[in-house]
Amino acid sequence: AQKITQTQPGMFVQEKEAVTLDCTYDTSDQSYGLFWYKQPSSGEMIFLIYQGSYDEQNATEGRYSLNFQKARKSANLVISASQLGDSAMYFCAMREGHILTGGGNKLTFGTGTQLKVEL
Amino acid sequence: EAQVTQNPRYLITVTGKKLTVTCSQNMNHEYMSWYRQDPGLGLRQIYYSMNVEVTDKGDVPEGYKVSRKEKRNFPLILESPSPNQTSLYFCASSPHRGGSPDQPQHFGDGTRLSIL
């Protein structure tokens, strides 16, 4: 079963508008972390924001915020005031907290959402 | 500057010719990992290492080998590359904190491999 689902292969947004990128996840662990990464056309992976499963507040980092709805198992990324430089592929990823195994450090990725910001 | 360095960034080679992609990190991280990225599939883990001399398979280990003789280095070896290993490869590292999930992984800039 897919653990991270990103249902939007591509999104368009106008400059200065806000956009929400969807991410749902599946885990039976109580302790886990959710991450968003940005991949511009140059290819590198840029860490954007993190949300822990026990965090009560939604994470925010500048123009990025994470809309975390634990009961619905969703962790949507909100980008406010979009800029042309936000055009990129965005990946949602989950790290499950298995204390006894090295697999607990593994990131499981979704298939990504290609965001295009237009003038 | 804290970084993960991969080499080469680009490589075109032929089927069966052994190759090694190097990965080095300067953050004294215990955990290192290799991923491959393919269109429509996201990133999938190939191998990982918890520390020196400790490695294990990820989700797609077939056709790859790794070693961890030093903490900072984690090379990916393709003994007999095949065209289905054409992909974008990423090395990543993070501190290992007993399974605590809060550390983001630091990624290298990626290596584009084309196997003809």
C-alpha cells in the first residue's frame, strides 16, 4: 500500500496567490515525521518544512506552512504569495520512528507535484 | 559549509562497465542513504547505513552494492550496470538519533546516470 499519496501531478498558480499542495499518508506508528522538499529544474533536493506527529501547532517557515490534520492523515503544504522562483517539483515524505531499526531513518516519498507559477 | 557531495554529477556509460558514484558528507552524520528518482515514482531507497561497517538494503537494492569503511563516505557501486539503472541518484545523510524522526535528511545535488 502506498504510504505517501500526492494526487496532484501538476498545479498552476498565479504569482502572488496562495497555493495548497496535497499530501496524505498512511502509517500505524504513533511517532513519525512529515517533510516537504522542493526540487527545482536544476535537480537538487531542498528541505522546506517539517511536522512531527506530536506537534500540536502547524509548522511554519516563512512563506511555507504545513496544514497538518492528524485524524485525516493529511499534511498539505501551503505556499503563500507565490513567486516565479517557486516553480518546481514538490515532494512530501514521511519518516517513521522505529527506535530499534535503521529503517526508522528512511524517508518514504510521494510521487511529487509539479508546480508552475505564472505571471 | 555543511554539505553532501556526490561525484560525478553526470555520467553516460555502457552496459556492463562497472562504475562507482562517490558520496561524502562533512557533518559527522551516522546515517547515510542512497535513493534513486524515476519519473512518476518519486524517490526510492536503495541502501542505507547506520554507521561505519553497518549497511542494509532499502526498497530497491538489486544491482547495487555499497560500503561504509569511513563515517564520511558512502559510495554506490554498480558492478554491471544495465539500462534500467538509468536514473537520477541522490545520496543523503542525517544524524541517527535512536529512531527520532525529527531530523531532515541533507541531500547531495544528485547524479544523473545514463546506461546505454
